[in-house]
Amino acid sequence: MATFEVLGGCPMKGEITPQGAKNEALQILCAVLLTPEKVTIHNIPDIVDVMQLIELLGKMGVETEKVGEGSYSFRAVDVDVDYMFSPEFSRAASRLRGSVMMLGPMLARFGRAAMPKPGGDKIGRRRLDTHIIGFQNLGARYEPNEDNSLNVLAAPDGGLQGGYMLLDEASVTGTANIVMAAVMARGKTVIYNAACEPYLQQLCKMLVRMGANITGIASNLLTIEGVDYLGGTTHTMLPDMIEVGSFIGMAAMTRSEITIKDVSFDNLGIIPTQFNRMGIHFEQRGDDIYIPCHDNYEIESFLDGSIMTIADAPWPGLTPDLLSVFLVVATQAKGSVLIHQKMFESRLFFVDKLIDMGAQIILCDPHRATVIGHNHQVQLRGTRMTSPDIRAGVALLIAAMSAQGRSVIQNVEQIDRGYQNIDGRLNALGANIKRIE
């Protein structure tokens, strides 16, 4: 188990480029299973979750080749469908949440698929009902085993059949899975209350280039006319909006002057506005974001004078993956804010580590925390802590970088799952982070 030793109080300066989007990569990589032709993908982040998925595709028989830095080609010609039903696959897939999005492509192309209970962050309930019910709406049979540890799905004779569905939640992975199943189903599929995040838009645009017929992209109403065959394509992934947001918050919290390069600003949605509400100001320079050194930053109130609330919501609302960053950044703001994590009931439980560091936080319940900012009048104290999940891990890293003294963060493999060489990239800007294996 690796740890970070972090010496706080080291302001950073310089330029940093965000990695390719983790959440997009997990969808796009599963989509290569839809065609026997070559698919080339650029800007793939070199992070644990993504590399594990590429390795898993290789074990299923997909030909994978690294063709450049962050670029891979894939050819799913001789896919071993039976491997999905093996104990080895179950062990590998159960460590990786994104593996669940193999179900849709495998059902569409091969008519059957299996998936163990997927892994990933332990941040609360992460049910698969939306995925399974969507497949059932396309005619698939669902056959869980006795202890529900393996989800087995089979298409009807003649293949999946398009249909209408109203999703019970605008699940990003659920929508992606259903879309990948529907693109080769017979007839028309209509998906209402579909997720419409930029990463889902990217998946749909890639599928259209492969020959799929999808309309309504970027809306919550998708219409798909099934086709018999999909071909190869080339795809470049967006920069990771979660990393962009993490760097904005990190710059303000540590009083650093940073330029974030090539952020795809138009795909950041409400993220810049929410940081503005936190009193964090920056300049858009072309497709870059320049964050000046902030001696302090003041949280806005609502127009009626009530306390600012920052909450997650389906796109174009604020992504839940950034709430941990907003929470930690608020600890050194002027003013107070209510952080409302609606989606996952265990994601705020890392705040006890921040309280130990001297932060003023009231955990109201599993979904809400009130933060009273120090306005940089009182520094957080360095301490020893453990990263519970990817996003809480980077929030704790931000706290440690702004704290007085030295902090130790254990279980940094969680951070590595979502952030590529984070210590090396930040040290190049002036941070003091030492990795101890």
C-alpha cells in the first residue's frame, strides 16, 4: 500500500494539462466490443481503472495495441464470450465498476453476457436496476444466480428488439449501457430521461461515426434506429472535467497561480459558475483557464441573504464527483456553504478527517454538511489520514497541500484509480508530495 507524505504551504505556479476523461474512457472502451473492425482511441488516461479495463478486454480476446502516448487501437474480432462466465472474469470485473458497461455491447453483438457485482468506490448504493430494466425493455432475459453475485442476460431468438422506455433515473452508465445495446437492436428504441453528460454525448457521436443511427444527442430524449452492423472509427476523448475542477479548487485553496491548458471550456457546463459562487475567479484564455493567486475568496449568498447551497444534479447540473472538492475548498473560504450530496449516502463520511485537521464542518446527515470557512485566518493542521475513494482522496490531498506541517495520506491507490501521476504533475508546479511505496 502506497502513501503520500505531503508538506503543506507550498504554493504552485505554472501550467498543467488535464488527462483524458476517466468516465468517458470506461464507456468508449466498452464500445469497441460492438465491431470486429479497428477502433483507435486517443487521449486515454494512464490510470488504474482504465488500464485494468484494457487488460480485461485483452483477456476477452480483443486485440489491443498501444500506438502512441495515450493512444490505443482495438480489434474485437475473436471475442471469447464464454470468458464472461468464468471465475477469472468475475474476479477481475468485480474490482472495476466500469466493467458493467460491457453488458450492452455483448448483448447487442453476441446475444448473451454475464457480469458479477461490479466494484468501484464504496460511496453508497450503486444499483444496477436501470441497466437491467433497460435490457429487459429490449427483450433480454435476466437470470441472476442464487446469491445475486452474477447477473446473466440473454437476448431473445432473433436478437434484441427496440422499444420505448422511461428511465427511473438519469443514470450515466445506465444510459450508456442501454444505448450500446439498442444501436444493433431491431427497430426503433426511444429512451426518455436519458443522461446527457458530455461523456455520453461523446459515446453517441462515436457510435454514429461507426454507423449507428441516433438522434436527440445532448438531450434527455434519445431515439435510436437499430442497424445490422457497426464499423471502425477513430475517437479522441475530452479532457477530464473532474480533474479540471480539482485543479481550480486546488489553486485557490493553496494560493497558487496556475494555468490549466486545453480544458474544452464549452463542455465544463456549470462548473465554472459554481466556483465563481465560491468566490474563486479566473480568466478564460482561449481554451485555457488562468487562476490567479487568491489571498482570500468569499462565498456568495443567495439573493434573499440565505446560505449558499451547492448540490449535485443530473447534467447540466453539477456533477457529484466534484462535491468533495467544493467541500474542502470551502474550509478556507470566507463565509458558509451547505454541501448537499443527493446521490450517494456515504460520500461525505471523509469529513471527519477534515475536522481532525481543524476544519469547521457540521455533518448534518449522510447527505448534507455545513462548512464554516476560516478565510485563511486559521490553517488546517497536517495529520495522518486514509483515502476512502477517488474523489475524497483528492480532496484530502488538497487539504494536506494547504495545511500547516506534514500530512500522511494512506491508500493512495484510490487516488491513482482516477488521477494520472498526480504527485509528479503537481510537484512539477512546486508542490511537495513524496510517494512512499
